[in-house]
Amino acid sequence: MSRVAAIQMCSSESVDENLQEAYRWIQAAAAGGAELAVLPEMFALISTQPDRKAKAEESFGSGKIQDFLAHTAKQFSITLVAGTIALKSPVTGKSRAASLVYNAQGQCVARYDKIHLFDVVLSEQEFYRESDSIDAGTQIVVVDSPVGKLGLAVCYDVRFPELFTQMFSKGAEIMSLPSAFTEKTGQAHWQVLTRARAIDNFSYLIAAAQAGVHASGRRTYGHALIVDPWGQVIAEREDPSPGVIFAEIDLAEVKRIRKAIPIGQYRGLESL
């Protein structure tokens, strides 16, 4: 059995303030016995101002945000799934939305660049086009962690079950989902989607979240949660304020369910 944590934040347009807040909750996660903690999407910055976003962009392997993550993971001897941060892209004028994993020694051991970008129109007043500023990733990532084989996904990815199926095929037993779901889509779909992806693959799913009203006016849904491989929500942050939730991970339960219902042997229908 291992203990994990999902963090909920309401990130602002100040990187320094957000890092202070992230530190507070990482410290709380470690104090609560978590071996692994997941930060929400865009934990270091939520802004609609291009100049702020450009200043926060870093080259992979160097920068204030990455230094903070490495130092904090090492300080608290905890594995961190660092939500997403903006990393430089080979495409001019765009960034990669990267979810980085740091081990308890402060080393970056994995990087996943968000594949499915949030280009949606929810109403005449509320629409998003991530592809205007973000360059989509192309690589599926599963990494060894102290709590099991961890598959990496981000927010809008949860609507695309084929990504999670690929992570299952690569051995994932646990899946992380740093998120910033909108209030509207969260109310309608957040829990059913996260539970479905856990059930689809008989895997644990750790979903960190942004929550509340941000400086840009954006409203995020919150409800950070952890789902077990039977699809049961075993921890949820129902309060819309920042905080941290905990749950126990039992890989024997993953193995037991997958043995009882051997979904893996029936996959690969695309070859028929």
C-alpha cells in the first residue's frame, strides 16, 4: 500500500505567488504521508496576457519553476507530478504544455507534453483555443514511480480513451490527470469521465484540479479526486477552496481486478 495526494489550487497571474502556494500544499502532502503528489494544470500561472505567459516560459531543464520543483521534491523526499508548465517549443510563437515528473531526489525523470488541446466554444462569451499558443505533444509516456507504473495525461486528454488504452498497453497501473476543467464542463462531465477512464483500464486515476475564479475571469470546477480501479471515488475535494486530498494505492487490487476481468487480451480490435 502507498499513499498519494492530489492538490487543488486557484492559480493567479503571479508565478511567485503560485509557487508559494504550491509549496504549501506539497509540504502538506508530504506531512500527510504521501509518496507521490500531483499538482494541477497551469499551477504556476493562469493568465490571458501574452507577455506574462511569455515570461513564464522556460527551456527544458532550466528555469525558476523547474528549479523550484526539483528543490521542493528533494526537500520533502516526495515524487511530484508537476501539473503543466510552459516549455519552449520548436514552433515559433508557441509553447509545449509539459507535465514533468520529479523523483524524491529532485531529478526530472519524465516529461509528457499535452497531446489533446482544448479548442472549444462553450458559448458566445466562453471559448478557448489552446492551439493558438500551444504546440501539441506526440509521445505517450508511462514512467516507473515509487507507487507503481504511472501514465501521464492532462485535462482535456480525459475525453480521449484511446490515449489511456495506450498507457494501459505500456503497463500503466496509475494515471495522473492535472486539470483545469471549466465550471460548465466540470459540472456536466468531470466525475463521469475520470471514473470511466479508471474503469476502462482498471487503473487508479489521480486528478488534481484548479478551482474558483481566476484573475482572468476564468472559472474552474475544482473537485480534485482520486478514483480506484473499480471506478469508485475514494477521495474528493468537494470544497471549492485550495487544499490536498489523500488516498491509498493498492497495486494488488489492480492485479486482482485485471485477472478477474482480463480486458487486456481483447484489445487490439483495430487489427481485425
